[in-house]
Amino acid sequence: MTSTTFRRPAVALLATGAVALLAAPPAHATGTTTGTPPSAGGKASAVVLRAGLDVGLLDKAVHLPLQTTLNQVDAPARAEKTALTVRLDGVDQGRPVTVLRADVATSKATADERQAQAEVELAQARVHVPGLPVLSLIEVENVTSKAVCEAGRQPVATSDVLGAVTVLGKKVTLSAGGPTRVEVPGVGEVGLALSEATTTSTTAAAAALRLKVSVNPLKLNVAQVDGEVVLAEARCEAPAAPGRTTKGTTNAGDEPVEVKAQPAGTSPVASGTHANLAETGGSSLTPYLAGGALLLLGAGAGALVLTRSRGRGNA
């Protein structure tokens, strides 16, 4: 009786453990998330002239915004236009105001999976603002900008101002050391930034000339013009480098292992290993666990038979 009393709970515990092992909830692979891959192609844009001006009128307590561009393109595109006119209510009786005239004004942008590139050229150009129909804000002989962004390489941005530059009727010598200021009594003031170029690890931008404008022409019903004018601007963004992947994605032949904490009673499983098991809720240990459970179940059953036979012999 003593032997039977103590062995039966042990056998029951052994058999119960085997059944519990077989019935244990399966571990699930976690943390395998496929991110959205970066855009295969790069980006590029170019613009010959960009103006953002505030035009104040003499006979009205109002200000008219002048936001305009000439030959603005986004890759892939090309534009050629040598004159730009705008209309502003209250300026010169509503007639068109010519903002730019040029012999050459081209912008081009291209982009593919290898590189993105933007180019701008402006030649023999004259820029005007409302209220100054005769006197040019600026005259340039030739300005160019170029931005090149190649996959896996450092982007490059360049710009050049060639020949003479005239601002408000005055010839000026531009300096790369800082802005050049031109002031004309009774007309206004213009600040020029020469050949701006900036790059990051994946982007590039170049502008041949950037003008800060503040003039008071007192003509054509215009009292004040303030704002900014940019000439020959090129920008680009590099395409994704070959082989680049986002977090959670893998290249062919890679088997990253990422283990996250699991709820109590489950086993951590390396994500990305044996996808067929992960999909069905199992892991690479499942066959071994099942085999061990069957062995334990068999041992429990044998022990149970042995105990019962001994019990009958004692009886």
C-alpha cells in the first residue's frame, strides 16, 4: 500500500507532464516586419527664376503678393522659355508686367535608378519688378547651376556667374565672401548672395544668384517692393544605393536573428528562421519537443502498467 500510494501520484505527474508538453501553446515568431523599400529613382527639379515679392500700392492700403516661377520643371522634364510676364491688379492699370526677358532660359531635370540631375542656364537676362519698367533690377550675361546626385556617391552642387552683373543700373563686382549690397538713392536697395551651393549625404542644391529686394520705385502706382528673387536654381535627391534595405528586410542569403520577449509559457523563437514553421505557429524546436513528449508519455504509461501489476501481486 505504501509503495502504491506514493508511486501513483508520481506516475500521474509524469503522464500529466507529457500531455501538458504536447498541449503547450506554440511559440510564435515575432519582429519580422517588411518595411517599405525606398523609392528606386531619385528626384530632381530646376527653375530659371523664382520670385516671392510683396508689392505695396500707393493709392490703396493693400499689398499684393507676387509668387511666380519661370521654367520650373520636375524630373523628367525640360523647359525653354525666354520671357515671363505677370498681371497684378492695381499695377500699371492692370497691364502685364514683364518680370524677365532673356536670350536663353532653359531648365532640365532627369532622374532614374542610377542618378538624379538638374541643370539651369540663363543668358543675357534682365529682371524687372513692378514699378520699374525701364530700370532693371538686375542684368546678367550668363549664369548656370547644376546638381548631381548619384546613388552611393556624395552629391555635387555647382553654380557659376560669368560676365558682367548690373544691379539697379550699377555694375557690381560680386564676392564669394558674403552678400554684396547695392543702394541707389531714391530707388532702393538690393542684396546679392553669389553662387550658393549646399549638399548632404543624399541631396544637393545650387543657386547662381539670390537677391534680397527692397525698392521704392514710386511709379506705376507702386510704393514698395520687398522680397526675394532667385536665379538659376537646381536641386536633386539621390536614388537608393544598390543593396540598401530598410529595417526588417533582408538581402538574398541573409538570415538575421531577432528575438523578442515572449509571454510566459512560450519559447522565444528567432525570427526569419524556417519561415514555414513561423507561419504555422511552430518553431525549429517543435519536432524535438514533440519527440520528447512522446517518450515521456510512453515512459509514464509503462510505469503505470508496472505499478498496477505490482499492486495486484501485493494484493
